[in-house]
Amino acid sequence: MSACKEEASNFRLGLRTSLIALAATLVLASCASLETDRFGLSEASAARDDVANTLPPEQRKEHERLVAAYGGVYHSPQLEENISKIVTRLVSASERPDINYRVTILNSPAINAFALPGGTLYVTRGLIALANDESELASVLAHEMAHVIARHAAIREAQVRQAMIVSRVISDVVQDPDLGALALAKNKISLAAFSRDQELEADAVGVGISARAGFDPYGASRFLTTMGRYATLRSGGAASANKDQVDFISSHPATPERISLAVTNAGQYGAKGERDQKDFLDSIDGMVYGDDPKEGYVRGRSFLHPNLGFTFTAPEGFSLENTAQAVLGATASGKEALRLDAVRVPGTTPLGSYLASGWIDGVDPNSVQSLTINGFPAATALARGQQWSFRLYAIRFGSDVYRLVFAAREITPANDQTFRAAADTFRRVGEDEIRNVRPLRISVVRVGLTDTAEKLARRMAVPDKKLERFLVLNGLDKDSKLQFGERVKIVVE
């Protein structure tokens, strides 16, 4: 397969996969074969990766692809020192104190942590932001260490190699992109999770490691509870055991059974250990929260990339997610979805010809039209599959061509007009807009005499559900009473 055809197949599979799982399973592929494109790892992020230089060549390549898929390495000397201190305590109390663990903080808002064979651990700043003390973070790290100790990670690595072979066969042989993508999606979902027995084993071993290291053994049950509440908040209050979730929620389901078992496991260790909330909160005060603007960021229905210099607004009712491979979007009903990414197309190639060149199947050649969007050359076309129909746009912006794909069960005049209006929002951002781009950050504040959860929540720089997000972020429920002088997290600009 030529490089061009291979890229076309990768995009086709990625697009259909995102539709099958509401634009989620592309992120679940973190432990399988990964690719990056124009939304990938920035040079600044790639410049310093302390862990990469310690890995053997065969592991370094997979490490670098994982780091690229999760926005690069997040550097914070105080946080890194704190995690190093936690890991040192956990290793000394573990069944395998001879293993040399290396921890990478990933610059991603995703909620995820995972381990590779040999002791390479990863934790996203998104997950760290949801912890409320060192014992909770220690429970996550100990859980991942348990997977290494029990060789679960080595078993999964072998499965990943097999999955990569299967994926290649699918992309090379299967002609029906819907069926091919469905097989690939199911394959990636199965890889994202350890077996139930492996998860429960890692839970039990991890609680034991944390307790022997002197941490509060109930940190695991508290964090699993937060994960469950986060999943419910994220799904709009309709979380279910069968609902596909992204990242840590999918691979580490916070089920009532697991929370109950975590409490039972913790009870075996008697008196509570240390929580170390002060040092933990000090280490995350000022940490970036949500998307890092350097890699582009989502605000409501809008996506803006300061470095690449463009912005785009999705139609009403869409939720957006920024990944290393693309900007993905879907409606709550799952009946419509979108994908925005960028490729290099020779300037001599007409965009209409590119749309009809086969990078997505089922293009109607009679539907191809040339047009201009905010002064930029563009083309559009319709494509139809067995289950989905697509409105395609290709927009030449600088040295790249941006591919904007809208999908629906059926393209009607009404939704086609909506898709065109959204495509017309693609434009160059002004210098003033770029200068005003600032990341959201975690701010640790003290509760005042008159402060309530509702009052503090109003200070949260989030687009919706301010109170619910404040409570989840701080591990509180609606009946929790704040204490004067207590330290809590809010999100600020």
C-alpha cells in the first residue's frame, strides 16, 4: 500500500470508529498503534522527555508515540518531586522493590493512568486534578504498579502486538469501511481494559502497597467514587455500565462493586494512614486544567488553535473533544458527528480532485463543488456509506488542507444547511484573539467565613454545571459542609 493510500485508510477507519463510539474510541487506542498529525506533539513538548532516554530502543518508540498522543510531557518541578516521593515510598513497600519505576506526567486533560512492562508509568494531569490528597494519587500509582508486578502489562503488550497485525489486515483487506471500522473499534475497546480479575487483583495489591507505605488505604475508594461521579457528570447524568466512556473511566470502571471491595480491602489494614493533603495541593496549585492552548483548545462549541492560527465553531448541540489526531465532535443522541484534521496536499492538486481521490469511500463525483470559505480556497462533496452519510469539506489554509467531515444517518436539506453554516465559521484568528488565549488553571483557595459551595462554584471558569464540577473536583457531595480555612480547588483563567 502506498503512503497516500495508507494515510487514507487510517483516516477512514478513524472516522468511522469515532462515529460508532461517539467520537470516543480514537482516544481509547492509547495502548495500541498510534499516529499523530498536525494537531500532534509540539516541538516545545518534544524537546524534553527525561524518561525516553532511559528506555531500551524497543520501548522508547512506543513511549514516544504515547507521549505524542497525549499532548507531550507536562513539566512541573514541584509536582514531579511530589510524585517521585510518593513512588519511592510505594516501591519500598511493594512486593518487588527491585523494579525501577519511571513516571511520565502527560500534558492531557484526559483522565487516565496506565503502565507498560518494565515499570514505565503514565498519569495525565487531568487525572491528577481530580485527586484531593497524596493518598488518592498514591492509590492510582500503586494500582498501576500492581499491574506491572503481576505482569498484566506484559500480557497486554503481547495482545497489542497481535491487535496491530489485525488492524493492518482490516485496513488492507476489508473493503467495507463500516464493517472494517466496527471490527477495529471492538478490538481497541477490548485492549483498553484489563480483565475483571486483573483489575480486582490490582485493586487489592495496590491498596496493600499504599497501606504498607503509610498512606490512607481508603484513598482508593474515595478516588474510585470520584471517578464514578465524574463519569455521571460527563454523560449528563445518564451513566450506565454499558455506556462507552473515554480513558480511565473505560479501562478502570468505578463500579459500586469495586468501591465496596476497595473499602473492604482497606479495612484489613486497621487505622487510617496519611493523606498528605497540604503537600499535594501545594504541588498542583497553578497546574494547567483542561486543554493546553499550545495544542489548541475547546471552549464550548468552539475550537481555537493559536499556533496554527485558525478557529472553528461546531453546530448547536455538538460537544467537542481535542485529541492529538483530530478534533472530534458528536451530539448527545449520537445521530450526528464531526471530525476536523489537517493533511498536506500539493498546491497543484485541485481540492475537488482531492475530495474525489478516495481518502473516504462513497464520494458522489457529481456532488463535488469548488467554493471559497472566508477567503480560503475550498471544496465540498457528499459521500454515502451503508449506515452513514457524510458532508465533506476541504479548506486550504497556509501549507495545509483542513478536512472537515460531518456525519449523519441521513443528510437532509436542513442538517446540510447547518453543516455549511458551521464550515463557514472556519477562519483565521486575529492577533488580539491569540494574545488573549490563556489556559485554565487549578487554583487552591481557602474557604472564607461566608463561603458556600454555591458561592465558590460561581468562581469556576467552566462553561456549565459549575456547582456539579466544583463538587466533583473536590470530592464533595451536595450535602458536604465547607469548613472555614479549608483548602479547595477551583478553576480559573
